[in-house]
Amino acid sequence: MTRLVLSILAAVSLLAAAGCTTTEKRAAGGAAIGAGTGALVAAATGNNVAGGALIGGAAGALIGAATTPGMCRYRDAYGRIYEAPC
């Protein structure tokens, strides 16, 4: 079962290393952190480590994607409106 957890963490890490957009990077990073934390908590409490890693990874991916800063509209001194990251 430990091999399954390590395989999941390795797969998520590879996704995070691939060239992605900012939202995808934050989601992959959140998934990796969540999977690791979920596995540790599950192991410490005597529960299913793979299940904890899956649940933690899913929660981390959702939180990482939801906390990505979006685009904001700005107006310069000449009245032109443009968009840039917030």
C-alpha cells in the first residue's frame, strides 16, 4: 500500500513539473501537498493511507485552483483600460 501512495505522489509531482499555466501549477502543488498531508494523517490515525492520500490530494487540488489570483482591470493615466494579474 505504501508503494501506491508513493506512486500517486510521484505522478502528482511530475504533473507539477510539467509546463502548465499558473492555475494548473497551483492545483498540482496543492494536490501534492494535500496528498502528502492526507497520507501522514491517515497513517498517524491508523486509517487507510491510500484513501487519505486520495482525499487530501483532491482537497489540495481544489484549494490550490480556487486560490489562484485572477486578472484585474486597470486604467492608466491616459484613460486606456488594460488587464493584468491582480
